Amino acid sequence: MKLTKTFKAFFESEKAGGLLLLFVTVLSLYLANSSIQTDYIAFWKTPLGHHTITDWINDGLMAIFFLMIGLELEREIYDGELANIKNAALPIFGALGGMIVPAGIFLALNFGTITQNGAGIPMATDIAFAIGILSLLGNRVPASLKIFLTALAVIDDLGAIIVIAVFYTDSIAFLNLFYALAIWGFLFILNRRKVHNLIPYLLGGIAMWYFMLNSGIHATITGVILAFVIPFGDGGPQSASYRLQHFLHNPVAFFILPLFAIANTGIAIDSNWHEGLLHENTIGIIAGLVIGKPLGIWLFSFLAVTFGVCALPKELRWKDIVGAGMLGGIGFTMSIFITLLAFKNDGDGEEIINYSKIAILIASFLAGTLGFIWLKINLKEKKTKKKKAVS
């Protein structure tokens, strides 16, 4: 299976971005536990207007990240792996399993407690980190495995977006929501009228973001729904969708996501930090990401193939799907994002958020390490068998 130029560019961008995320996370944890701990943590809570610096990053800049996700999803649907339903079925079912099983494990431990709202945390996959780890295995990785993991992560992001919109909205200011949707409707008309100039879409997107921010629905949803009114055209280099997606790749990978990571992983770790790991919430997050993700992705993929809904690509074995599932357990960015929505950042909420972040970091490290080792052993074994067969 050959990789398109667009996919290769995307894969390389996510690979470098994942390595940068790892660096800034370690740096942020170091600074948050150094001699400048108090000033460093306080900086991110500095008010700018009615919001803190961290709020502007989480509610504002991350909307651009979600716009990027929406554009990638649009391209996959129109001109990628999701364009053919038979090809799309395997990662779709894998992603569903990778959301349902981890959430089920978390709820089994937390149902009826104050932390049950965190069920969405282990459902997420960090596409940059997952692809970054996979890329470390070099050319031994089959093209179909790269495509499967990427498509699965994109669908997973869509699932996370739906979860955010449905389950993490407390109350809705319907007038502001109406204004946001009215603007979207106007942009949709521009799309149908074949207006390809990006300026009205971007200005409309800013206005949509403002009204969505004040509607009660998380403002980052604006990025996704805006993406689907950006004209796709033929998907070529001159299309509005392609130009915007190409322009956003580097700012998102090398500025927005690292900034989000460094602002949200500044966790002061005290001497009793390990006690929080015994809480049902942290156990649920770690078990959901490390065990639930690979189990759910493998199980639902296996059932889909068994019942004839789709086929396993010839290059892949079920061991490879297990390895991809392990890498799917790297929640990081999206898991932290959902944590901030699930638990209010005041009183006990701040403590729960910090322990949840520690659990996410531990789980993501374990999932990434186990996935890397598993695939390195099994992909090398597969390559050796081929050599023996030739000799």
C-alpha cells in the first residue's frame, strides 16, 4: 500500500510535533518542581481580561487545533481512507472499541462517585504522540499500519469532540448558540455559492467562536464545525481547505500544542503524590488507557473482520493491531483537555485535576513504551520470517 504525498507530509509533521511535545512536557514538570515553582505556576494563572493565560490557550488557541482536526477529518472523508466505507470500517470499529471499553473500565471503578464525570478521559488518543512513537520504528512499519493508526486517531478525536459537546456542557445560552449557528449557516451558503476566498470564513469563524464561548458549549467545537464549511473543491493545492490545512500544520504542531502542553503540565508534585494513584479515578484512567485501549481496539476490529464488515489488510497481523492499540493508549493532549472540562478547577477539583494529569502522564508513558517494545519485537520478527522464506 502506497502513501500519498499529503499523508507523508502529515505523518512527518505529527512525528516532529510528538517529539517536541515530549520535550516541553518534561521541561514544564521540571520548572513546576524547581526553585521557581511558585512563580512558574502563578504565571499561567495570570488574568488577561476575564480569563487567565491558560484559559485563553485552552479555549482560544485550541479552537485552532480543532479546526486543524476538522480539516484533516474532512480530507479523510472526501479524499482519504474514510472515503471508501470498506477501508474506513476497520479504523472506525477500532476507534469505537477504543472509546467504549476504556470508558466502561473507568465507570466500573467510578460510577456513583464524584469522579464519574471523568469517563471521557481514557477515551482519547493523542495523535501527535502516537505517530511520533510509531515513527521511531522506521521503515519496518507497514504503510497500512501507519494509515490504520492515523485514521483511528482522527476518528478518535471526532469521538472526543462529540463527547465534549454532549457530556461536558453544563448549561446552554440558546440565544448565543443561535447566533453562532446562524453565522455557520451563512458560511455554508457561501460554500454552496462557491466562494473560495478564506477571509469571510475566518472572520465568520472568529465571530462564531465568540458566541460559542458565551453559549455554554465549549468554544473549541467552533473549530470543527467551521472546518466543514471551508470549501474543499477538488482537494488540490489551490483549494481553500488544502491551503488552510497546509498553513496550520506547523503553527499547530510546533506552537499551539506545545504551548497547551507546557501550560497544563506544570504540576507541583509533592512527597505524597503516589497516594493519589490509589484513588478510583486515577486507577480508572491508567487502566482505561493502558489496558482498555488495546483491548477495545483489537476486540472491535476482530469482531468487524469476523462478521465480514471489513477485511484485515494483507500486510497486517492481529499482533500489529494490538500494538497500534497500545499506542492508542497515549491520551496526553486530549485526555488532559477532557480532564479540565470534567472536573472544576476549584477546591477539591484542582487536586483531582492534578492527580488525573499525573495518571495521564504515567499511562501515556506506559502505553507508549509498551507499544514501542511490542511492535519492535513483532515487526522485527515478521521481517526475519520474510528473510528466511527467501533463503
